Amino acid sequence: MNLKKDNVGCVFLPNMPEMPIAFLGMLEVGLIPSPVNPIGTSGIKNSIRYGSVFFSLIPSTSYSKNGILDELAKQVNGSKAKFIITIPSLLETVRAAQKKAATLEHIIIVSDEAYEGCHSFFEMLKVDNKGTNYLKGSDIDAETQVALLPFSSGTTGLPKGVMLSTSNICTNIAQYCQPGYYPPLSFENGREQERFIGVLPFFHIYGFSLTMASSLYLGCHTVCVPKFDPDVFVNTIQQHKVD
């Protein structure tokens, strides 16, 4: 794919275990993730995968189509993204957006099946990483260099990229995890692993920091819910004994 440090990649995924893998892998090699809102699209319920030690996925039910295509194309163009990570049910939207986005060269698909013109997320995980240039602390300026590029919701104007540094992200996690502020306890010193429900969208900085990143930092098991649905929410709490 010939990607270089500071290249941007859009992460167009619902809440699912592969999302933190994508984020952390990109950060590890100096790429900049730019999460995109997939909630307004249809078909996300078909991308049900597996549970793991730290993340598991609960299917959701109702989705509606909207003008996500234009928003996706605008974000790809605004961020100058070189690639995008998505799921099969969103691929049609991605291909349509690609026609409007000159910089978008590669599509990575999270699926066990092969799709023409796409790189397989799971096959990429199997690739020998010898020769990969992982970032060292000395390679970055944690205060000034961009690590994450979420887009604002556009409440008072058009959505715009928000340039967050490593220091921004780590400071925010440290704030959440202060004793007495964030209920879950860290998974250490013989404590049982706490179970957390991931219903806040990970593409949004609130869900990214409070749910995904902070629960990883504490070693919680996050049960991923792609979109809020009252019945799914209540059943998830009951079935998975969410703390």
C-alpha cells in the first residue's frame, strides 16, 4: 500500500472489536486515524463477529439511510485520507464516495470473504511484520503532532477536522481514570475483570476516550453495541452481566 508516516486513514466502522485493533495498529506505525460516523447507514447488523478477552459484539436491529455518502466524501477529502477501513454492508457507500475523493487509494474490508479491489483486514493481520518501522517515543512530539483526526458534528457550522495530539488523548484518559471519577477498577492485583457496555459510538471522541480507550487502559471487557436500541441494551446488561 506504500503508506508513510502521517498518512491519514478513515475508520468507517460501527462499534466492534476490530475498531480498537485498527486504531492502535495505525497509531503504532505513525498513521493518523480519522473515524467516520457509520450510524446513519443500513446493514450494520450483518457484520456480527466474535467475542474476545477485551471486546465482544452485540448485534443491533434498526438502521436508516441518509446523506452519509456526501458526509463520507467530504471527510475523506478534508482529511486527505489515503485508505479506509470498513465492512461489507458499507462497501457500496465507500465505493461511491471514492469516486468523489481523489486521495482515496485503498479500501480495507473487515470480512472473512474476499472483495474485488479490497485488502482483507484479517489477511493483513497475518502478514510478517519484519521490517515494519514502529514508532518510538523519540520519533514524535506528543504535544504538537497530530495522532487522531475526528471530525466535529457540525452543530454550529460544517463538520471540520479536530487535530488531537498524543498528549491530548492520554491526558483525557488520565482524567477519566482518576480514582473516584470513573467507576470501573483496573484489571490487576487479583481483581475480577469488569464488564463495560460500549454503546457510545467509538467514532465520536466521547465514545473513543471514555469507552474504548479508557476501558482498554483499565483492562475491562467491553461489550460492543453498534447502535442504541432499548431492548438490545437491556438484554445485553442482563445476559452479559455488565457492571
